Amino acid sequence: MKLTPVLIVDEIESLLPFWIDRIGFANNGQVPEGDAIGFIMLGKGNAELMIQSRASVAKDEPAFLPVPGAAAVSLFIEVDDFEDILQRLEGYPVAMAERTTFYGMREIGVRDPSGTVVIFAKPTV
């Protein structure tokens, strides 16, 4: 089984400096939607993330548009180098201060430019 989250956002372009420039994902392919990006596939190692604009979803499959009151999603990403990710996140709004959990993870949570909470974690043992 493989799980790939798809974020549905107002527009994609403002997220690229976060996901590509800071976090290090690669653009593995994209589809235009008018003068903008409608859909993009990002990858880094075994991790994959897809991002689609609301306009693209509305055109492709309107039933998939988020509905008011629907469950929100946050992303949990395990990293090999926590100090590196702290440097990469500098300047982004912290949604969850750095902490060490009872289950042995050092974590920090930020919001990407779309407002999605992204938690980065590394095992402490």
C-alpha cells in the first residue's frame, strides 16, 4: 500500500518556495490550469505529495472540493536530520513549539503558506 496526500489549496505557486526551496522536494510533474499551476506532484526520497488548486478540482471533479465542516488534515513527516529541518523552517510560522513526546519523538510544527500544519519529527532513540 502507498499513501500520497493531496492538498487542495487556493493556489499552488506560493507553496513552492516552502516545499521545494526549503524542504527539498523535487517537482516531478505539473499540469497547468490557465495561467497558473493546477496540479503538481512533488517527491523527496520515498515521500510524495500532490497539490491541486481548488479551480483545478472544480473543473476535474467538483465533488472532491472540501466542504464546510469537513475534517482538516495535517502532515506528519519523519526526518533524518532534525537540526537541518530547523534551519530550513526558519521564518515560517510555528504552529507547535519544538517538543519531545512521551513516545520518543522530537517534533516541531509549522504552517505552510496555504495554512496546512506540517509536523516534522525525528526519533530520539
